[in-house]
Amino acid sequence: MTLRAPVPPRAPPPRQHRAWSWRSPATRALLWQALALAGLLAGLFWLVHNTQVNMAARGIQSGWDFLGQTAGFDIGEQLIAFDAGDSLARAFLVGLLNTLRVALLGILLCTLLGTLVGLGRLSHNLLLRALCRAYVELFRNVPLLVQLLVWYLLLVEYLPDASAAWNWREALFLSKAGLAFPTLVAGANGWSDWGAWHWQLPALQDFGIEGGGALSPEFIAVTVGLGCYTAAFVAEVVRAGIRSVPHGQIEAAQSVGLSRRQTLRLVTGPLALRVILPPLTNQYLNLTKNSSLAVAIGYPDLVSIANTTLNQTGRAVECIGVIMLVYLALSLLTAALMAVFNRRVALKER
């Protein structure tokens, strides 16, 4: 006779809640989120309505019709054609392009310089390591506004006049007026005829430098100041990222005969990049937002154009709103692009 072990009784199935039952955690979470969103929208509506009522009571005009008004002022630097007879909307566009130019070149400069300084901090050379550390400590501990003013002072006070500009091979001229450089221009047949393009060189004339392209001292000071300041933080990000790579990976690379440079390029660099990218994104965002300090030295960026427009039209809320929306959009776009790049280099488990 075969004895069988008793079969334990089955546990009762868990009680199923209806999808929209109050006892369902998912339902309660969704409800609280909906209430929070409704409260936020109600708060925004009250804020906007209260602002409009108070502005109307004080006779302050509001609305976006002012963007179609004539600007009535010139802009010293412009990537697109602009004169005083154009609209304020076009003036804002010129300011936005000037801001983008500073931000993009600043990001490029801080990435290159910060990477070199970060690698220098890991060098076996004591002097190089000390110099890179001194750079980091100096630039990240002096306020950015002070650095911008110093760079601008160096350019406009200690450089020679345009009539006695420093030049390199009669192609680059550096003076208080800025940096003049050769540009590629179209010939008589227009831009469609690639064979008609030619280099236009700057030339030193009696009253200054004519021809070619030019970068103003304000633009140079802002770009160099932002790039050098942010590079100090990027250097620390790069140094920490490389330090985070396990030493066993480096020993394995050395065991197969890779040189120090090959180890950095093929092993340490790719592994450190995954650690570097998230904090590097924060530094790019900081640089973009810090570009608003360019107004302190007279560079016509978005903030400068908005201040001039505010003084002319009195539309403070709208001008400040434009600044906030533009910098918010630029920050979100930068974060999104860096997130895409971060996903491409992330480790994927198989």
C-alpha cells in the first residue's frame, strides 16, 4: 500500500479589485495626480488673471501686439540683416541668434579645454598637474561676472588701436576693435556658383581694418569667459569620470601591450564617458543660462534686446516671459540631445 503525502490546501486567490475601485492603489494614485494637476492649473489661472486685473487697474498695457512695432534702435552685432526700421520680433530673433552663437562656441571651448585640463590633472608630470589644479581652483572660485569684466578690460584697454593692430601673416588682426579674419564670399554669379567663391582678406586702412569678418571684443570676452569658467568644472567631471574606471580594466589593457595613450582611447575613455555625460550635461545647461550675463559688458544677446524693448514699450511681463521661455526651451533641447547621446553610449546588457 502506497502512502501519499497530504496535499496542502490551496491559498485563496487574491481578491481582485475593479479597475476603478477606490481600493485600487493605481486608481488612488491617478486620482491624486489629477487633483494635483488641477490645483496647479487653477493656481496658474489665478496668477495670470490677478496680474491682468492689477495691470489694468494701473493703466499698464499688456499683450503681444508690441512685437510688430518698429524697433527704433540698431544692434551692433547681427547674424541676419537688421536695422532700426525692422520689427521688435526680428530684434528678438537677432538677440536669440547672438545668444546661440555664444552658447555653442562656449560649449565647444569648455569641452576641449576642460578635457585637456582634466587629463592634465591625472598626468605623471608634477608641474603640469600643479598648473592644471591651479587653473581649476582659480577659475571656479572667482565669480563669472568678475571674469567677464576682466576679459573685457584686457581686450579694450591693453590691446593696441585698430591702426596698430597685431597681425599674423596679414590675415588675422587683433586690436581693441576685435578680431578680424578672412571670410569666404560669393562672386558675381551668386552663392549657387561654387566656383565663384573667393577669400576676402581684411586689410589695414587709414581709419581701421576693412574687409573680411570681425568678432567684437564683447563677443570674444563673453565666449572666452564662459568657456574658461565652465572648463574648470568640466575638468573635474573628466577627472572624476576617468578615476571611476576600475583599475583592473587598466591593468588588463596594459597586460595585452596597450600604451598609455591607447589605453585612454580604447578602454578608459569609453568607460569613463558613461559616467561623464550626465554631469557634463549640467555644465552645458549652466553655460547656456550664464550667457545671460553678457548684458553686463554690452553684448547684444537676448537679455539685452529684451531690456531695451522693455524700456521702450513698458511690457515687462511679456519681455521677461520671452526670456524665460527661450532659456527654458534651450535648456530642454540641450538636455534632450545629451540624453539621446547618453543612451547611445550606455552599456547594454545582453
